[in-house]
Amino acid sequence: MKTTTLCVFCISLFVLRAEAQYMQPVENAIQLSDKFDAQEGLLTLYGDNRDFCPYYLFITFTDYSNLTGMSGIRSATLPWGNHAIMSFSLSDKTKGYNYRYSYSMYRGDPKSKINIDFPYTLPTAKGATARMARTTENREGYQLSFEVMSDTVYACRGGMMCNDDLRDHTAKGNKNFDGRHSMSQITLYHGDGSFGEYVFKGKSLVYPGQRVKMGQAIGIIETMLDSYFINFSVYFLDKNKVDDRKVGNKHTHFRPFFQTANAGKLRLEREQEYVCELTDEMLMQDMSKKEQKKFLKEKSEKR
């Protein structure tokens, strides 16, 4: 696990303030900064989450002076955008302050309620066939490899596309989330807090920050040995791992269920062929009641 250290020193509150800030890597999903209100004697720490999914942040204060309550380890879950994380007041407003800390960030929200029974659709067009070529289990978890008949990748579940050019401090993201291979990668953040990861040879049709619907075309595949392959996996930030400082792999993978036209809802088996099913009920699973009502109304008006 990697950490990043940031040092800030204030020589004088009202005459001169000198800062020595550690240059944080530009690929870090979260950039930390601070703002000092001299009139109030208040120091506020900010976290700018530049990705389109939440991150869990650990901050360890290792050295400080003249700041009330700055001690030990603090944690916070940050959504997209720049947010005030915590504030500290001066113990003595006539004196300067200094502090030092380290931090770690993990993609996801450990408090999410993951729905492991959610039925996904296959990563191909409705009515098309996909063959489960193989399942791979390694230190990261489960990965499903599909052989499909067309050159298009379709979303198995709706979600928000993450920025995989960024990185965090986990085994999965420490070299940028797409830095573990030379293939194209798309990661979608689902409504229950899980992530769907698509890896394939080809190019993306969607962009970070775009909301994607189940069954939407998201990528174009190049042939490999005259076939089209897609690797798909589902994972989440595991609350049982985030507090363990000795464990670098903070995410847990699991084998999802798929809804198929020829075999119903099941966990797919190797070397079997399945037909993609995509119904209105499946499309509405992650919708709010308001969104469902709008969807059904628009569906009815088109008839």
C-alpha cells in the first residue's frame, strides 16, 4: 500500500505564511489541499475527488502543533467533487501552526449494501449468443471471459463510467486502474456501490462521467484468433479489508448472476452458450420509482 505525505508550515499568521507542499501525483484520484481563515483562526482540509465514484479516505496525523483536535486517524467517504473534510481551530490565535500527515485512498464506499443477487444481462446484444469461454480466479478474485458473435460490447448493468486513468492506493489501482494490462478497460459504478469492469482488445464508445444504461453499446472489439472476447468482473470495496493496514487488496470480487433467455437466472458455467435477455423489468432494477414511472410512460407513448 502506498501513502502520500503533505507538509504545511505557517511561520506567522498575520505577517507571513510560508508553505512547503508535497507535489501530489497528478494521477491520484483525490487531491488534498487546505485553506486557513486567519480571522477565525480555522484551518480546513479539502479533498478533491476527480473520479465519478466515491473514494474512502484515511488520514493519519503524525505531527502537529497549536491545532485543537488534530490527532490519530480520521476517515471520510468522498463523492465526486471538492469537499471540506474536516476543520481545526488554533489553540492560541497569537501563534503559528504546523502539521504533517499521510493519507491513503480506496475506490468505493465500504458502507455500500451490495446486492449479490442482482441479475445482470450478458455483454452482447439482446437475443444474441455468448459463450462462457472460461472463469479465472486469482488474487484479485473472479473474472469471466466471454466469446461473443459480434464486435460490440454491451453493458451488463447500468452505471456511471469511472476514470480508469486515475489511481488509488489499492492493489487494483496503484498503477492506474487500467495500468495492469495493455487492453482497453471500462469500469462502471453501479447503483448499489459495486463496480463492473470490462477488459477487451478494442476501443471505448463511452467516456468518464457518462451515465450508461443496461444493454447500451459501450465498446468495439478487435478480433483475437478470429473471435471476439470480453473479460468481465464485478467487485466492491470490502469494509472488512479497509481497516487492515497489512492488506493491499481492499476490493473483493464475486461471481454475479445473469438473466438469460435459454437458462433463466444463474451463475454461468464454463463452455456453455447462453442467449442474452433484456426485459423492461431488468432495465428498471436500478431506477428510482420516479425514473420507473417516466420509463413506463415513455414506453407507452411509443406504442
